[in-house]
Amino acid sequence: MPDAVVVSRGMPRRPVPLHAVRALFLQRQHLIRPRATSLSPGRLRRFVEDVGGLQLDSINVLDRAHYLTVWSRFGPYDRARLDRLVYRRRLLFEYWAHAACLVSTATLPWWRRAMLDYRTRHTGWSDWLRRNPKVLAEVKAAISANGPMAGADFEGRRPRGSGGWWRWRPVQHGLHYLWMTGALTVHSRRHFHKRYDLLERALPAAATCRPVPADEFVRWHVERSLHAMGAATERDLAGYLTFPRFGPGGRRATLAAMLERGEITPLEVEGSPGRWLALTRDLPALRRAARTPAPSRGTTFLAPFDSLLWFRERVARLFGYDYRIEVYTPGHQRVHGYYTLPILHDGHLVGRVDAKSHREERWLEIRHVHIEPWCAGGESPPAGGDRLDQEAMLAGLGETVGSLAEFVGADDVVLRRVTPHRLRAPLGRAISGPRRSPSAAAPRPTARGSDPSLPASRP
């Protein structure tokens, strides 16, 4: 349950339009003009600081989640360059924010507080630490002497027992604990496997970095969450940056103090019962967003672990869009596909794409494109707004498929199922048509219909 707070200041007289909240949310998520600007160190840093974190995930049926999330904002780019910005220049570092994320190195003083608190907050480690008193010292000493090491570089067998996370061998527990408490950090990755090093050796600034006080960390955590969302309910605050879990009442005193000082203003949002909150400094931005004719312009796909989707209840409230990650759903129970990417077009979530990259053969398989019934039927969006131009939507969708194909290194696109089926032919033409932003360095991928010689394989 969300924390309860006594409101000490009155709400604004006029409710905030829901479309203003949606527009500011898209702005903070760097989706006002998706793929309209190219990746640069400054843009990467501002993006990650604005949203709070860039989530990592190991699923690679199309590409890694963090690579896709950056592509959603900046279009095709060199992954090796992103890796250099993260693991050599250290613009970002790995830590837990919503889940495992890349966060801005500029925020290290605040995350250092979370690292210190992890030692006492997460008491589920107590029994393991008592049973393995030498593991932490041995793991840290080995890395101190040898430099960056991966879990596979250590010897040891996994303990017997039930499946899941606790089947890790003791050294893996030790590496994870030392990472979460700030003794180690992720130095780099090879084939997506972490290689750990001493935090102060990988990030020399950590040696002189003083963690902020505990109360300041909670205030910062609330401020960062509200900044990323523009305006939010207290359930949104609990569901966005989910680490650390503050527990019942954990934000209560901080929210009350920020309300009393006028840093936060309570809001009423049209068509959404209950109280919303916004940073007082963001009220002018909300007023400007209310006057915006369209919340964003352009089309892109969102990775399942995109920060816009972190709290799916909020997505349903703002966009009228029900999204479920079906990766862990048995195949016969999936509705839309294994790895579906929501389609964002002109500020609305209009459908989803299930795609797979066949890297060795260099082709992109579009297994299923599902257009939301309201969009396919030419109706108004469920969250409000004017009806969309279906021809423009299909053109944007086709261009985005081409951009994705270029990014994953595909020379060919195979379009299979489209729902509704009547949109399959015009979408195929849109994929094969001229690109609005051609790249001189890469040929235009071509689209083909379903080919029996190219089976729709499953990961």
C-alpha cells in the first residue's frame, strides 16, 4: 500500500488535464521526438539522469534491453561506442535502481548511501554470511590481487537445494553482496557476463566520495522519481524506482516535509481519482504541456524493460494500454508474442511488435504486429485526443522497422502476421518504401512476405 501523507497545502483550483501529465512524462523520458537526434555523451548522460536508470536484461532474442532503449531515443548507433562510454569513460555505472540498471556516475554520492544501507537493510543475508564467513574476504582479496574477475574465474561448486537464485555457488553470493554493498563494481562485461573490480579502482572518485545522509537520500529518491514522471501518484512513486524498498511508511516523513516546504505540490488530475504529486518547480512545465497539441511526434518501439513501462499500472492509466511481458509465459498461452515491443506513435501506444533478429543470416523477422483495435478502427485514443491518421501511422511503423533492421544489422525483413490482417499489405509496402532518414552507410532493408523456407523459430 502507498504511504499516507497529511496534506499541508491546498491543491490547485483547476485539475490538470491527463494529456498534460502524459506529455510531460514523454518529455522526461526523452520521447518527444524519438530518434530525431543522434547519440552523444552529453545526451546519453542527460537521458539516464532524467529517467533514473537504464535497465539491463540478458534476453537477446532481438538485442539487449539497454541497447534497444538507447536506440528508441537516438536511432541506430555503434554499440561499441556506448560500451566505451560506460566501461571506459565511466559516464555510467551498474547498480540497482528499478532493477539492475546503468545509472549516472554523477549520482554516486546518493547511491553510496544505498550501498552502505544495504548492509543492514537486507537482513536476509545474515544466515548466509554466518555460514560463509571467509567467502567475502577471499573473493575481495582475489580481485584485489588479480584485477577484474568474473564469477567463472573462481572455483567452487553450487550448493545442493532448490532451484532459483539460491542455487548460485557461494562465490556468486559473495560477488553479488560485495557489489550491492559497494566494495566491488562491475568493471566490464564479456558476452554480457559481469567482470568485477574494486569500486575505488574502477571509479577512482569513489575513494573520496562521501555518501549523503540517509534522510537526504530519501528526499533525493523522491525528487528523482517525480522528475522522471513529471507528476505521479504515491503508487507510481513506489512502482517506478523500486530500489531500495522503503517499506510501509518509508516515504511518509519525507513527503510530508517536502509538502510543508513547498517543494512538492498536490494535484488533481482530470479523469483520475485520488491525489497526484508534482515537484513545484514542474508546475510551469505541466501548464505548457497542457497547451501542447500533440504529446510527441514520430514513431519508435520500446523495449519491454524501458523506463516508460516500469510501472505498468501507470501506463494503463496514462495511455489506456495494457502491457504484459510474455517472455516467461508458456508459448501456448502467449497472446502477442515472446518479446513484444510497444509501438509509440505521436504520443500514443498504438500496438506492439514481436520481433527476432537472425544474426548469422542477417535478417529481421517480424513475427507479429498487433495494432490496438481503437487505432485499427480509426477511433479516438482511449486516453483522449484526436483520431490518428492511419496512413501516417503505418508509414511511421514501416520506417521504424527499417531503422530497427539497420540497428540489428539485418539486410532483409520478413513480415509474417499482422492483426488485423487487412493492414498487412499496406504495412509491407511501408516497410519496403523509401526511408525518411536514409543512412548512406547502410543499405535499405527490404521486406518479404512469409517464406516457408524461413521458419518462425522460437528462442
